[in-house]
Amino acid sequence: MIEDSTLAKAKVIVVTSGKGGVGKTTTTAAIGAELARRGNKTVVIDFDIGLRNLDLIMGCERRVIYDFINVINEEATLSQALIKDKREPNLYVLPASQTRNKDALQQEGVGKVIELLKNDFKYIICDSPAGIERGALMALYYAEEAVIVTNPEVSSVRDSDRIIGVLNSDSKLAKEGGEVKKHLLITRFSPARVKRGEMLSIEDIQEILAIDLLGVIPESPAVLSASNQGVPVTLDNDSDAKLAYRSAVDTLLGEAPAKIAPASTKSWSFLRIFKGETV
Amino acid sequence: MSILDLLRFKQKSSASKAKERLQIVVSHQRADGQKPNFLPQLHREILEVVSKYTNIDQDKIHVELQNEGDFSVLELNITIPQQS
């Protein structure tokens, strides 16, 4: 399967958050698809054993035959389990199993599969389940970089801090005396609500978590629309969220500094003038 | 400064309350993360030993580890009820 012997060393990136429902799977799909669109051979792996959803967000749910656990247990080969994306030739999905056996993910088996993937892929994106149990620990164990998906909301920020602590103590790199490079991705952000003092600002979140900002994804109807159709946001029609994810990938690749959320939509109204806002 | 801003002035915004609460909870969380993980086990074992000789409640034993620059202090505080 190796096509290019000069292939740069593969990079393992975990998308994690501690808290559920903040946009890990959306982010995995969006970033993975965008890296592939730019010509990088990329695989996205679902670590949420028993509750797989990355296949659905990627739109390949009806093509799942073998899964991650089948590969670990040598019931299928890696190439049998990998699903090639129909839109991007460089994009592959490794789906999670629907088994309810929590012990199915063993560190040794996961390591073996990641090593195999490293021979063929430039980017290996691990979609972590919520929580800090086995699935989440396995998803982050082999990571060199981590995207911490955070909503501007107290429980999400606290859980992000917790997962940063876990990355600093339980990842393979940390255990070897190194450090996982951590990126903050703020999702479901609403500049108008920050302005009204109803929502934590980007600066507030950065100050608390103290990690580098990767990007800010605005609260956008485009995200639900993309997931309804099984299309990664970055491959869907143009939208604010798509632009924000593309900028985040620029930053991930070191091509541009993180972009602060796009300006909120302006509205002219009597109330606005009454409030004394300058337009 | 507008009319609405003046009306709102007295009340702190919910976002700044969120920030304050987070700063506190996160600093505790990080301090807990620094603690060696043998502490709960140590706590249990001390409780076992002490309760062999006296009646004692779980919450009468405090085990605290404090960092003081280049050394750490393990502080044990055991309150034993008066023998009747």
C-alpha cells in the first residue's frame, strides 16, 4: 500500500475533550477531510467502542463491514477494515466496533494497528469518546498532538482542563518524559453573546486552560446540516463553520496563526442604536 | 456607555462569574492532580491500623501532602475520641 517511499513521518493527533457533545466527532471529520483535501493521506479512527458515530458523520455508515476491534483481534486485515472515502481519494475511515465488551481495546493491540497505519498515512486522527475511561485513554495514549475541543461553558472548560492533565500524565509521550502538543479549539462560539456578557470569551478560556489556540468555530446551522447529510463540514457548501475549520487546519499545519472568530453578523436596528453600540 | 449599560452595571455578567468559578475549580483540580496516587491507599491502611486499637471514624483521619519547595511534608492528623 506504500505509494511514496519519501513519505514524511506519520503524525498521530487525538481529538478529545473530556465532556461529551462538544463536537469531537464533527471536528475529527472536518479536520481529517481538510487534511486529505490538501493532499495528505489521512485516516480518521473512531475510538468510541460500542457507540460508533464517526462513520455516520463521514457518511460511510452503510459501508462498514469490519472494524477496529476486528483488526486488533486479527479477524480482518487493516485494508479490509479501512473505508475509502468516496469524495477525497486521500481519506480513510477506521470505524469502531459496536461490541459492548469494554475490554476490547487493549493498549498493545491499539499500538500494533497505529504502527501499521504509520506506514501508509501522513495523519492519523483519533476520535476520542467522552470521559476518561479506557476508550479515551487509548485514543490519547499514542498521540503526539491533541486537539482539545471546548465549548464556552463551565463544564466543558473544566473537563478540558482535566483531560489536559490526563494528557500530561497518561500519554505515552508524557510517560517517556516528553509532552503532547496541545491545541485549543473553541466550538459553538457566539461572539454576540460574549459581547452581552453571557458567554466566556476566547481570552477567558485561553487564560484558564493556558494552551495555544488552534481556532474558533462559530455556532452555526451548517454543522447540523453537514451531519444530517454525512458530509464533513469542510467538504460541504461554503459556511462560516467551514471557513473556521479550514483556518484551524492552516494553524495546525503551522501555515497561519489562529484566527479569532469571524465578526458577528451586523444588524441595524433601533434597539442597537438605543444600546449605544457603534456599528 | 448607554442607558442599558447603566441599568446592568450593578449586576456582574454571568460570563465573569463563570470565569471566577472556573479559576477556582481548575486550581483545585490541578493541585489534586499533583498528589501522588498512593494517598487514598495510605489513608485506608492507616485507618485499618488505628481502628484495631481504638474506635475511630473514617473522617477523623486527615492525610495531606504539601510541597514546600524542594521537599514535601506528609501531614497526618488523627483525632481519637476519649476513652470512656
